Amino acid sequence: MDSAFLAALAGFFLLLFLGVPVAFALGGSTLLIYMLSPDFTLQQALPQICQDIWSGPDSFVLLAIPFFILSGLLLGRGGIARRLIRFAQFAVGWLPGGLACVNVLACMLFGAVSGSAAAAASSIGSVLVPAMEEQGYDRDFSSALTMTAATTGLLIPPSNIMIVYAAVAQVSIGALFLAGFLPGVLTGLSLMAAALFLSLKRGYKRTPFCGWAEGVRRFLDALPGLFLIVLVMGGITGTLGPTLKFTATEAAVVAVVYSLVLALIYREVRIAEIPGLLLETARITAFIMFLIGTSKAMGFALEIKEIPETTSRYLLSMGSSPLTVLLLVNFFLLVVGAFMDMTPAVLIFTPIFLPAMKALGIHPLHFGLILVANLCIGLVTPPVGTILFVGCAVGKTTIWKVLPSLIPFFLAMLFALAVTCALPSDWILWLPRAFGFQL
């Protein structure tokens, strides 16, 4: 492995340890790669890095990100979470440990319409964690379940991290969205099975069935929020008709308009709050776009040093079986996910590992889902798990208290990841192909 790359990688993690923002750590590491290379001088490196930072976010596809962020913020403030929880109580609340199952389903639904794990953890957790505690559930159990279930929304479309991967790997966003349904639902069902098992073991009570008439009312109340998934995916795939077919970016704009109308109809968001939501969207978008720019600079430097090709050859030499290589890559990504947020991890490691995956016959869409599923586990893994901290704040607990309760749900997520890895790519690609994507 190239010594300049190893030094830059060590420098990157050192800067992160010192508290330097991820984007600046990436930029500094990129500069280090150039400076340790005899073929470049500082006068050559700095203009190249600046050019890459400028051109990195210059993509029509990436325009979808700020719109989906704004849509998620509007849904989070617009009363959708409460309606989805009431519908989930009707759907699965009658099962043993009913509120635990409600928690998982509500997180899956809200994560799907908002595309944000943090929004799902805070919106669903703030309602259900206290409610579960009132019914005798352990607070740490409820918090751990909410954290892990919230990550399913990153696999079930629409998902901002999938857009980032699609831009880096140059794959169809619509096809990736459709492929994400299988591993997303599989992860949710695995978490629900773990919650059911623990609820039966601990004797947690089920929620009384509300009746079919009330259930229909709850479904109709939640239907406008759920329709957003149909609107976005139907528009991208063209199943709503030729006049309603649009790109992922256009779908994001439609999602914003629909979410805003819904929030205003529900009177959960006031007109005076919209500038604040726009400012928050701009703040999050600026961070992501700067991160994409510095990652583009890092990626170009890695290409010059032929790091992706070297990594691919090294991985292929480790074993002839795709499963062997996948195990190595999964182990690495699980470790990386514990120390790095999803977006920089996708931006850095997609170009490094993707050539090896292609050489082994693993489709880029399949690998994208494996990558995201790994990093979802990292979101609830200390020491840098973003959703771990959000869930602890919402559940009013600490990392050390909640860790024992997280273990069964970690195992459930690992099981779903293992199944996703083991499935043939044709199974993963079945749904996109059924909607007409040529893969």
C-alpha cells in the first residue's frame, strides 16, 4: 500500500480525534497525499484541491439533497409522526409487547417519508419512549430499540445517503431506491422479531386492539403522509403515468411542495417558522456539499496514486471467493462506521472498494446497500454513533446504561446485513428490473 496514502489515512483519523471537522480533516489529508508525492509541489496541489472542491458538488443529481432535507424537516414538524404512531398501534400494537413493535414500524414509516434517521429517532422516540415506560417497558430497552429502528429509514427510500452513493458510484438513483426496499424491510422485521422475543421473555404487555372502525380512521389519517412514498417512487419509476414521471431531483421538489401543503393543512407548521426551516436546510446542505467537495479532492488524489486499483488487487488476492472478500470489507466498514459518519465514509470508501466488488461480480447497487447497511450499524455504535447520542438524549439515558440493551438489536441488524450480503445480486435487483430499469 502506498506510504503517502497510509500517512494521509493516519493523519485523517488523528485530525478527527483532535476534533477537527470532517471536511477540513479530508482536505488536510488530501494535501498531505500531494505533499508526500514527489510528482507534485505545493503550488500545483493547492489549485487542484480548490478546483476539485468547487467541482465536486456541481451535479444536478445532488440538487435532490437539500429538497429532501427540507421535506424531512417539514414532515418532522408537521404532525406526521403522531399520525404514523397511531396507525402503527392499529397495525401491530396487538402483538405481544405491542408498543415495541409499534416503535419499529413507526420508525420505518417515518424514516421512509422523511429520509432521516435522526428525525425518526427524535420524533418517534420523544413520543414512544415515555409511553413505553408508562406501560412497564425498561427505558434503556425502549431507547435502544428506537435508535436501531430509526436507521431503517436510510435503507427504505427516499434516502439522502443513497443519493450520495448514487452520485459517487454513478448508478441510477431510482433503481437504488427500489433495491433498498428489500434490505430495509428485512432489517425492520429482524428488529421486530428481536423486540417480540425480548417482550415475551420479559412479560411486556400488548396494546388492546382499537377495533376495525378506529383502525380505518387511523389509516386514513396517516394516509396523506404515507402517500408521499407513493408519490416520490411512483414519479421516479413512471408508474403514476407518463405525465407524472420525473427525475429524483424533481421528485425531491415535489416532496417539498407536498410536505409543505400537508404541514399547513394540519396547522402544525406556521408560515413564520418556514424561514427558520430554510435556514436549517441551508446549514445542513452547506455542510454536506463542502464535504462532497473535499471528498472529490481526496478521490482525485487517490486516483493519481492508483489506490482503488491497488486495493482491488489486494482484496482479490486475499481469496477467490466473493464471500471471503465481502467478509473482509464488511469487517472494515463496521469498524469505520464506529468512528466516522455515513456521508464521508460513503464518499471515501466507495471509490476504493467498488472496483473490487465489480471484479467479483457484485453489482454496484448491491454493494451500495451493503455499504449503507454497515454504516447504519455504525450510527448506533460508540464512540461516534450519531443516532446513539440522539437516542440517549431523547431517552434521557447514557451510553453506558443503554449498551447492554443495544446488543440484541445489534445482532438483529447484523443478521439482516448477513442476509443482504448472502443474497444473489439478481434477488436484490429484481424490484428495479420489474419497474423497467435495465441493469
